[in-house]
Amino acid sequence: MPRQELVGTDFSSYFTQPDKARAGYQQVFKEGSVRDYSLEIRHRDGHTIPVLYSAALYRDEAGKVVGIFAAARDITRRRQAEAALQEANDTLERHVAERTAELARSNEDLQQFAYVASHDLQEPLRMVNGFMKLLRDRYEAQLDDKAKEYIAFSVEGATRMSQLIVDLLAYSRVDRKGTALRPTDANTVLLGALGNLRGSAQEAGVTVTHDQLPTVNGDASQLAQVFQNLIGNAIKFRSPDRPCQVHVGAEQQGGRWVFSVRDNGIGISPQHAERIFVIFQRLHTRQQYPGTGIGLAICKKIVEHHGGRIWVESKPGEGSTFYFTLPAADRAALADQTE
Ligand code: ADP
């Protein structure tokens, strides 16, 4: 626009928001300067340009205002870049949301599959078991020792498979329950678990001690299962050389609690520290120690369901400490509960 056309016009009328432009101008007089004041200039042909307006008062030596120095920076490119970035961000977020939904769906499918499969497998297995037992009972007189031995192996195999299926069902149920996490006193949970283990603990002459435990955000019955499995293992894998001692501890680290279940048992060599948490993985034969290898897999699933982590540190021959983290109960929920 030629200079002569500009002179004498109201500067604020060149902006899409004249009031805001005027307010910016007044701010310069009031405060001495303004920085990056966002405005839009309207071009003659109607298109608009986003600008950042900066201005300062200009004074003479006596301090008298003699003018105003103003500059408007064209930020069209920056705005475009911001818009492109925003769009890229939105696309990314949409992709992540879609992917998460897909994963949740396939996870659900898998859970459903494990559940249905284990359910449906039980039935034919019961049949195998039933007929094998019939064969043994009705035809005992006609069977020689080898045949009886084979039948015994078959029954044993079917019984073990049945136990594996029961375990698989229990495992697949951990998430299916979908329980809400609420403030839970870990002392009460531990006492419940110890109550269930009383028989085997007494038989093995075990001493269990514990710290004062905190209140955490959790599902009481699932957490009891974790304590029960870990302490149950400490009893099962005790050393034949010394009385079995188990200690349950808890230590706060930021917004979470690190629980520990320490024993003085046979220990686990570090190379197996990860493997033992995988379903049906065990380090011993059934003849050495009973079990199917489900206990720690269930613990892992429960702890992760609570947003925590589980791991083991151990010295073979000296003992093991299983650690797991749980989020501390938030104060608001605690207050709700005590009201
Ligand atoms: P299970 O007890 O049925 O074998 P788990 O999943 O509970 O199944 O444990 C997996 C394996 O981890 C066990 O077979 C054992 O070898 C090892 N393990 C678990 N807890 C302990 C422990 N406290 N001390 C030594 N070994 C352990």
C-alpha cells in the first residue's frame, strides 16, 4: 500500500480485530513495550496474515515519548508448520488408539480362546479317564501286569492333563474377573494367605515374620493369591539343611511399594530368573517337587494387572527373595474409604 494512502488512517483498522490491536497499542504506552502480541493483518485483497507484533516506546534524552517503534513478524510459515505438526500428532494419536484397541481385542480373543479351549478339553479328558478306570476295574482278572501298568500311566497322564487345564483356566481367569482396584490393607491380605497355608507351614516347621505392611491399591483376593503362591513356594523349596524362615517386607519408593518375600531355601540359579515366571516352566521334576509351574505365572499376571512388576534375586543354596511392586493407595481413595 503506498505511503500516502496509509498516512492519516487508523492503524487498527488493518487488523481483523481492531479492538485487540488498539489494546496492544495502549499496552505499549502503559508498560513501555509489548512483545509477540498476536494479531492478524487483513490484506487489501481480503486474505489475512498472522503476525506477532512487538513494539517499544521511543524517548528523547529528557525521557519524553517521541515515537513508537513497532514491528510485526509474519508467522504464516510458523502457523503452517504448527498446523502440520498438530495434524501429524493427531494422526499418530489416532493410530496409537486404533492399535491399542486392536491389541485389546486380540488379547481378549486370546483370553476367550484359552478359556473355551480349557473348558472344552476337560470333557473328552474325563471320558478317557473314566473308560481307562473302567477297563482296569472290570477286566482286572484278564489283564497282565504290563497292561495294568500301561493303564496306570494313561490314568496318570490324563489326571495330570486335567490339572494343567484347571491351572490354565485359573490363569486365564485372572484378567477376566476385571475387578476394580481399591485401597487394601496388605497386613489383612497376608494374614488370610497365611491362614490358607497353615497346614503345610506347620508340617514343615516354618517361621514366617513380616514388617508392618502398607495399604495399597489392589484386589484383596488376587493379592492374597500372590502371597500364598510365593510363601507356598518358599515352603515347598525349603532347604533340607536348616529350618525354613520366610520374611515378608515392604519398602516405599516414591508412589509405589516394593514388597519382598525372602526365604532361606534351595535358591534359583540366575540363568533361570526369567524363565520361572513363564507358564508351566519349572526347574524340577514332579518326582522331586510337586507342581505344574503355574504359580509364578499367575503372580506375574496379577502383579502386572495391578500395574506392578515382579522379579527374583537369589543365591543358589542360600535362598531367594521375590520382589514385586504395587502402586500406593492414593489419598483421595483412602479418605473415601474412611468416611
Ligand atoms: P511350581 O511351584 O508349580 O513348580 P511355580 O510357577 O510356582 O510353579 O514355580 C516355578 C519354578 O520356580 C519352580 O518349579 C521352582 O523351580 C522355582 N521356584 C519358585 N519359587 C522358588 C523358591 N522360593 N525357591 C526356589 N525355587 C523356586
